[in-house]
Amino acid sequence: MTHVQRSVQRAGERFLGGDPDAGIETRHAFSFSGFYDPDNVRFGPLAACNEERLAPGAGFAEHPHRDVEIVTWVIEGELTHEDSTGHVVVVRPGDVQRLSAGSGVRHSERNEGAEPLRFLQMWLTPSEYGDEPSYEVVRGVGDDVSYALPGVEAVLHVRRLAAGERGSLPGAPWVYVHVVRGDVRVDGDVLRPGDAARLLDASGVEVEALGHAVELLAWEMHAEPHFG
């Protein structure tokens, strides 16, 4: 096993946000909105990793974004996305959604289904600003799939492991791992659902599913954003 510099953030250590009275619960991994920690602003180009829980009928009204890449992974339920470029899409578990805000876009997200919705939303800062907005959904992502993010030197890896199965993480200056389901050992640390690990200069890092099948997301990131 190759040990690397790493830190672990447990699910219970995330900053709680959202609006519970409106059926919105958010768990933030980084500084966000009214919560600011100067030592926890970003990791490489990754600036947000929010676990969102929306009750049936709840959602986020239309709001603006610019110069940010927003990647969404639905864990359970169905997410209805609508944006100012004309897309109205229902995103389901196993789909990867990407909204490149570029020079500016407005969107809304809501739970129009009868069941609770839980999804992970990740924001990354692009290398160049002011590009045209764009949108994409990749349906039914399978095991060991990699999704390269336009405008960012970053790749999202979806890893699913059977109980007892071993695998490896990509090597990169910054690797961010979020556990969606199951318990997994990452470079000696046991991570459970909602836990995350941040690895610096990762190479040859092994993962092992413990007890049950595991689903995790791993960001492979090669460059910090260029500001100014």
C-alpha cells in the first residue's frame, strides 16, 4: 500500500445548511453561502460538494450562476432540472448531469416526485471564464466509468465494488473521494456513506469494499483554477 498525504471529513462534520422548514437539507463539505472557513475553501478546482435532501415538492427556485462547472449525481429519487437555455430534464440515479454556467445561466432544481430526493452536487472552477453555457446528461453510468469535465483538468470516476473487492484510485495531484454507499477502506482509513477523503499527490492508492457493495465517486484533478 502506498500512503499519501490525506485528510478525512466524516459525514457528521459537514456544515448543515438549507431550509428545513421548506423541506431542504444541505450538508456542505466546503465553505458555502453564510458559512466560511478560510482553511476549507476549496481542494484543487473543487469548490463545493453538497449533499442535498429535498422533500417531495421542495426545491430551489430559479437562480443565476456564472463561470462554474456544476456536476450532479442523484443517489435516490428524481431531480427535475430546468435552465434558461431551454433544458427541462429529469435526472435519475446513475445519471451524471453537467451544467457549465460559462458567461451566465439561470436554473432551478426541484423534487416533483412522490419520494424524497437525495443528490450530490459538486462545483468546480474552470480554467477559462466567459465561455458559452452548455448542458449534458449521461444516462445510466456503469461501473468504472470516467467522465472528463470540459474546461477543467478534472475527471470524475464512478467506482462500484462488490463486498471484499479491491480496486485502485487514479493518480493525480488532487484526488477527492466521496462514499455514496457501503463501507470502504481507502489508504488505511475506513470511510462510510457521506464520508470523504482528500488525497494530495496520490499514486497507487488502493480501496477495498468492506462487508457490502460500495459506490464511490472520485475526482481526479490536475490543475488549480487560474484566477484573474
